[in-house]
Amino acid sequence: MSIRINRRQFLTGTAAVGISITLPNGVFAQEGKVNFYNWDTYIGENTIEEFESSTGIKVQYDLYADNDELFAKLKGGNPGYDLIIPSNDYIEQMLDAEMLLPLNRAKIPNAKNIDVAFMDPSFDRGRKFSLPYMWGTIGIGYRKSAVDGEVNSWADLFDSDKYSGRIALMNESKTVLQMAMKYLGSSINDWSDEKLAEAEALIIKQKPHITAFAQDNGQDLLLSGEVDLAMEWNGDILQIMEEDDDIGYVVPKEGGLLWEDAMCIPKGGENVDNAHALINHLLDGEVGAGIASFINYATPNTAAQALMDAAYMENPAIFPSAESTSVSEASVYPGAEWVRKVDEAWTRIKAAG
């Protein structure tokens, strides 16, 4: 069975490491279950099976395509999820809406494995409500044999007919607008009416050349040959680069988006102790290394990094260069009024002919 099938057809099953471990915090493993809501293709091959075997806790593993779907699912009341992995700015948004429980760090001894550089982010000071899972960039995946010269600018996606009908953008409203703002020379966190209108107009103008607003499958469209350029998460492109050496990835010269996904426990779940046990499992060094090597995202887990080979640690598509990070930005949640503006702009973009 190919890697592709393993990753893409894991829709309701388990997920990643292929190793056997004994959890040091077995005392916290209570009988019962835990409901885990995660991104597609974002776990190791046997991670869940190993957790279930080690603890006796059954995992219900459900998938979402993007942060908007996750937030929409929970904002009206948690339907029963115990562990979620939102991105940094959505964690801010959830904290603003009082949707998250504080973590009990005494139940997560493997938190010691996290790089100290990640332990006091602006979106969750002191890491009271979240612990980091993976981090990375959003940039451009492309088919080397189909592009003309070097791909190094968002212009190829937002302001050119060179690849008309061969372009996929993400289906995340905020992210697409932010990358358009980045191309136009603005900060991705400048949500003034003027900057938002400029980004909206640019995307609407470019829309005849856009093949799809991909629902977390831009990499699939690129791999199948349906598009030649795709805005995507770096790890998703890296996964298909393993299967097709004609695929490349770049953070454009204007900069991209720096993101972090983190583990959080939403209010309303019934299995809080089991959620803590699962977080601790995911932060184990061997488990973290297995996940990172399978999904090809950058781990903030130093114990996991120590087990990784040079091909992983020295890959600039996983750990971006200082030059790339210097021109890239992390997204900040600017408040509820901004959500309304973005939603309205996105509705107009989607409705445009």
C-alpha cells in the first residue's frame, strides 16, 4: 500500500508511529474514551492505536478540513469533543469566546519536551490553554515541469494569467485574503477597510483564472495534474513531494504565513482526564518523531527532533530559512467585527462571476 493511500484514506480510522511505548503518566489514563477532532492527514500511522493499547482509552477520531469548520462546529456549543488542534489566531478567537479549558500541566509531564521558544506565545501567554503540536508556513506548491522559470511570487497566483485554469487557492477565507494582502505589500494583520477591499478586488479580478478554492486538497489537485500551482500548507506539499519529484514548494519573496497548531481542550467535553492523557502521549519523544516523519511538518518537540534524521531537520520546506521567516508573519485575531467583515468579503468573492 502506498504512502498516499495510507494518508488520504485514513478518514475514520487510526493514525502513526509504528512503535510500542509505555506512557509514563499511566495513572492519568482513566477507563473510557476520548473524542479527538483533528485535521485530515495530521497524525501518525499508528499513533491512536498505540495510545489505545497503552491506556485502554478508546479514541473517536473525527476530521475537519480547516479552522473555519472547526470554529463553526464548536461556536454553538461543543457537540462532545475533548481534544482539538486549532491554529494560533483561532486559539485567540476561542479564548475571546471563552471556549477553552485551562490545561492541568501536572497531568502532562511530557510538556518538558517542548522547545522553550514555544512556551510563551502572544496568543496564549504562559501556555495556560494550549500546547504546541506542529508549526510551519503557507506558500506555493508547484509542478516544476509546468512552470515557466522560477516560481517565487504570489503574483503567479493572484495577478497573472500565465497559469490560467491551473491555479488552486485554499478555501480558508482569512488566509486567502491575507496572502493577497501580503502580495499587495500590506501586513497580513492590517484589516483596515481599505486593505481588505484591495485584497478582495484583486481576488475577484483573478477569479476567472482560478480552478478551485480547494477544501484542504490543493495538494491532491497538484499531484493529479489538475493544477500546476497551489496555495497550501508546507507539510501537505511535502507529503506529495515524496511521491513525485516534479513537485516543489516555495515561500514567495513577499513572504508567507507562519502558523502554529496547538492542542486544546474545549469546554463541554466529558473526558477531560483522558484528553490530558492523549496530549501527553502526543508529546512523547518517540511518538512525536513518528508523527513528524509521517506528516512532514516541523515539530516543536526537542525530544522528537533528537530522533529525526538530517533529511528532515535540514529541509528548508520544513524548517524555513531565516530569510523566509523574516518576511513572513503570524496571523493575529483582531476581534469579532473583523470576522463579520471577512465573511462578507468572502461571500462577495465566491459569488463573483
